[in-house]
Amino acid sequence: MKDKNYFLTKAQENFPELKFSVLAPDITEFSGSNGDSILLDLGQHAVGHFSFAFDRVDVFVDAPVRLVIKFGEDMREINDDFSEYKGVLSKTWLQEEIINLDFPQKVTMPRRYACRYIKITVEKTTRPIRLFDFSFRASTSADVSVLKSANTADALLNKIDCVATSTLKECMQNVFEDGPKRDRRLWIGDLRLEALTNYYTFINLEVVKRCLYLFAAGKCNESGFLPSFVYETPYYHSGATHIEDYALLYVVSVCDYFEHTGDRAVVDDLLGVCKLQLESFSATLDKNLIATKQDGWFAFIDWCPGLECMTALQGVYLYTLERFAELLKAIGDDEYEKYSALIPAVRSASKEHLYDEGKKVFANPSDNGQLSVHSQVWMILGGVITGEEAKRLLFSCLDNENFKQPVTPYMRHYVIEAMLKLGLKDDAVRYLKKFWGGMVELGADTFWEAFIPDELDFSPYNDRMINSLCHAWSCTPSYFIRKYGL
């Protein structure tokens, strides 16, 4: 397998070109004194840098002027009192700056922001001041000129598609970021869904390759799993967290890339990394071919509170095995038979040991018998249960209060994928419109990190203020609409 420096070099070769546009807010000039404020609307969600000019109104400003500048992805965020924040993530992700200006000047804010609205409050001045020449320089690596309209016959689906492509565009920077407000880094789970949508929208293959190589350059843990995220600014650093389902989905991302490009050179580079992920996971299987919990493990699956993940993780493993075997067959790899032979054996074992014949559901003792949509969906995607039996299982668990339900668009993506695998196209459309359409009805410009329709204050981090309202894993309606002609 090639060394880490090789992968970093390849990532630099595939560095995407950022494209810039200048947005003019709706208001051009503002004059005010202590306590006065102005609210600027960019007209759309944007990621980039804000600038403005500052000058006197009449008498020369004889002391520093203090401004409070707040950036919000929606009006609720603008109106939030950040001093009341009680979340578990750093408060510094909240987009509010206090700046002191000593004299009239052109001001370019040094940090990058993700917002639609900008509120400027004059906290302290000895003289009236004037602010003008407001400008926001937005950035993306998405080429909007290549984007074609979905043009479905359904107005809501067209609107959902527009919001989804805007979400992807905002998250496409030098890498596929998970959220341009927070966390601004590359995660495997987001990468897979962003890349899928990108293949049917902006078709920027360079950023996909770059992301795949950046992960391959990461430091694996002692079990062989890739890091679940990496930083690439101001220098490369692979994260300390290793998420087992993400490590498997890296393999699927490579399979997706080959399916859409036929680029054998990239696959040859990354094949050893992919095999390491599957071999590392196979080492955790017990004598019955069932995945067992390991010390220090963290499986994500979804942000659903209290979710047990081992059944779902078994499904992710099978899903990955099947996709990887297809890739090996396509490229004529000698180990195709080895991997393909595992699939029926692990499926059979999963049905025998994880399926409750009496209740007709998957309930793993390692999950304390917990019932969840997540487990059933991943067993369907893993091919453990098929046909009419799988359809009955899926319909029995959705919106059933006895089952843990998805809370993120990330997991909702895989619910729809399971529906389409079972040929339930009409049900997939209804599900998509109900969930993503619910955000549209609430005024979303871009799709959110987490969304529970009946619990709008839900946050995985104990405070809604820190939630990302433009999050990469939410963009896949455009993938489904365009690939499947929904």
C-alpha cells in the first residue's frame, strides 16, 4: 500500500479551484449612534467574507467605535441571545464579533462566515457614524453554470431540489465540508452523500478525488480504521476520532466514485486502504459472523438519543461487502471470490442470530433488544431481508413509537435508499416531501443538520443555537430526484 505522503501529494494535485461571487446586501448605507442597529439581508445563504466602510457623519470621531456584528443562517439565529447558550460544543462557533474601529476605514472581516443575515449594532460611539459599501464575497468550488434544473412536474420537489443544491454548493469549498458554519471539516459520512449528489449536479470530480486521498493519508487507529474526519487548513491533520461505520462507508465512497467515473488509476491507489477497512472489521466478527463491540469503539449511524448501533453496524458491513465485491469483479481483482463468498454467509448468520421470528423484527442482544428504524433499514440495505417481507418490516417500524426514529437527514437518506431498493418509489417520494418539504415550509434556504418536525428545538449538542442550518448530509434529495426521476 502506498505511503501517506503519496496520498497527500495526490490530494494536492486535485486541489479544487474556488469560485467567487460578490453579493450586495439589500441596504446600501446606515447612519446611527449608540444602540442603533441595521439588519442586512444577502437574499440567499452564503459562505465567505464580509466587508464594509466606516466614516463620520459630521464631526470627526474622537474615540474608538465599538460594533457588534452578528451573522445568522436564519432570523431565529439573529434574534437568539448567545449569552444564554448552554450547549456542549464550544460557544466560539456562534457567529458574533465585537470590533473596535479607531478611525474611518474600509473594514474586511478576517474570518469566514456562513449566513444569510448580518446584524450590526453600534454598541459605543461618541459621535454619529456612517456605515456603507456593504459587500459579501462568497466562495464555493461548485460551478453553478453546469447545474441544470431538475424540472420535475411537482412544484414542491422542484423547490426541495433548489434548496438541496444550494446546500451542497455552500458545503463545497476546498473539501466537502460537513457544515460551513460548524465544523468546517471533512467527514466520511458527509463526503459519501455530498459526492453522490455532486455526480448528478455540479460534477466536480476533482474535489471528490481530493477528499478520498486526504482520508487515505490519515493515520489509522491500532485496529486499522481510517480517521472519521480530517482538517486541511492551515495544514493537514487527521482527526483522532475513528467511527467504524464511517470507515466502512469510505470503501463505499470509492466504489461510488468508480461507478460514476470508471477511473481505474484512483481505485488502484486506494484499493489497499479499502481492503484494510474490511479486514479490520472482519476481525471483530465472532464465531457466528456477528460483529462484536470493541473497546473504544464509536459507531455513529444517527444522532438519535440513546440509539444502540450494533445491528445497524452489521448491516453497514454487509452493504459495504456487497459494493466492494462488485468493484473487485469489475476490475478483475484476484480477491473477488474471497469477498463475495462472505456475503451469503454473513447474511444467513445475521438472519439467524439477529432476527426475532416471533416479532418479525431485528433485535440484537448487543443492542439490549432495542428496536429502531435504523436497525431494520440497514438489514434491508445489507440484503438480509428482501421482497415483501422487507416491505412489511419497513412499514411496521416507520413512525412507530415503539421504534427509535431517525432525527437527521443523514439517516433519512438511508431510509429512502432502502425504499428504492425495495421498489417503493411512490413511498420514497412521500417520505422525502414530508421530511425535507417540512424544512422548506419553515423557510429553509439550505437544509439543516437535524430536524424533528414536532421538536424544532432538538439539538444533538443540548442547545439549538449551535445547530448547523446548512449541513452537507442534508443535500441528497437532489441525488434521488435526479437519479431516480422522482
